[in-house]
Amino acid sequence: MGSMAQRVHEFDWPDRLVVGTVGRPGERAFYLQARAGDRIVSALMEKEQSAALAEKIDEVLDELMAQDGNPFSVPAEAPPALDDDDPLDEPVVEQFRIGVMSLGFDPTTAQVVIEAFPLVEDSPESLFAESLEPTEVLHVRIPVGAARSFCKRTRRVVAAGRRTDEWP
């Protein structure tokens, strides 16, 4: 079977990688957004996916930090200088809806590697979709400090919709 050409949205050391929302509390849409210069890719995701991604990245970082001598200088906390509370970059255009994500670590550059693949709708033709190449992928590599900040912000964004009465 000839595989279709895969569209790769590659962001290596991007200017920004954030989870943010569009819409009012209760009907917020979550996006994973990467930006490099004026190139922006936004992928729609579930709130649960956002929370799980932050949790997994923190776990990976904690494991690396626990290695003898913390060889990759993983910070225990998100560096305050990297805090990012700004909304998503406009325009927010949905590139695809995220189905599966994968997480890795590149020890040669001390970067967390995040891959997000489009959701495959269940249709008869896609019964064998597991064996097909995904049509596109968002591939992002960020350093460990930025990864901690990504998790900190993501947890705050996920929690923000819960109790609106407490927020200004």
C-alpha cells in the first residue's frame, strides 16, 4: 500500500507552545497552539487530553530530574521568567482535531518531543486505519524549562473553567 504524503507541522524550539481556550466557561474549546515567528498552528483538543498531556510531561520531567545528578538540568518548578498567561495567538484556526498524542525525550538536545495526530473518524473505510499513516502531524520540540511552564499554564487553564465565581 502506498502511503499518502504526510503533512508535518514541525516546530523545533518554537517561540511559543501553549494550551489555551476559546469561548465562555462551560463551552470552552481547548487548543494546543504552536507558534514560530508568524507561523501558527492550532489543533483542537479535549479538556481531558490537555490535562493528561500536562500530567504526562511533568512525569517525564520528574523521572529525568531523579536521574543521578539531574544530567539534563530539569527544574523542579516552572521558571517564573517563562510564565505565559496570554491568550491564544489570533487567528485561532483549527488545523485538525487531536486524536492520539505521543511524548518523547531527546537526550541529545534535552528537549521534550510532543506529537499530535488527527482524530480518525470511525467510518467503514477506516476500519484498518491503524495501519495507515496519519495524514498529518503536529511535531513540537521544547526544552525542559519551557516544558515545565507549559504544564503549569495548562493546569491553570484546565482549572480555570471550574469555578467561575472566583475569577475576576
